[in-house]
Amino acid sequence: MGTGATDMEPFLASAGVRMADCDSGRAVVLQPPVPELENHVGVRHASALHAAGYAAGQALVEAAVAELEEDVELRLQGSEIAYKAMGLGELETVAEPAGGGWEGELEQLRAGSSVELTCTAATTNAEGKAVAELTLTWLAAPAG
């Protein structure tokens, strides 16, 4: 399994998503203004906002399970997005574990149980205004 910080999926790269920072507690991606990502009224297309949140969440979860010695399979179980404002200019998306952390879930994973890891990915504009909030739930299971 790759890490989100180094193995950006081709679609995410085409959506202008760049990894800025990533560890097991926080992942940050940036998305510059790109005319091809704008919708018919000149603002960031909803799919581009979702892509940035997905990239940040994926990187966060991959970083968290990379700290385990066990091989882990990840599968996205679901996502929900709330659009708050128009996405204009460079956007920053920060993903963090939901509920304050995944220590208990990672212990269960180490013990051989499958767990759900939920994170939130908040996208803001240059002024810090909320643009979108994405909640992602990943199934993490021991490989094999």
C-alpha cells in the first residue's frame, strides 16, 4: 500500500490536488484555481472539492495505518459532503480523525479485527472561510 503523501492517484493530480503536509493526525492538501475545474458560473466544481477532501482523507488514513507493522487493506465505506460557500482561489483542505483520534481502533486493528476509521476533511478559502466539509468512513482490515 502506498502513502497518500507520495502516491497521488492520477485523477487527484489532474484535479490540481497537491499534498502539503501529512502525518497520522492531520493531512493537508492544496488546490489552486484551475480554469478546467470551474463550473458554468466560474467557481470550483463540486467534484473538485470532493476530490480534495478525498485526497486528504485517504492520505490521513494511510499514514495512520502505515505506523502499524501489519499489512492493512483499506476500502472507502462512504462519504458525505456539505457545501458551505463558493470555492474561489486557492483552497486548503485539512483532514483529521473524527472523534479526537483512532488509538482504540488502531489497537483493535493490531489485534486482528477490522475497524472503521472516520475522518473529517474541511476545505477553506484563503480568508479561512468554510467552503466544504467532507466526512469519510474507511474500513481497515488485516490483509489476507
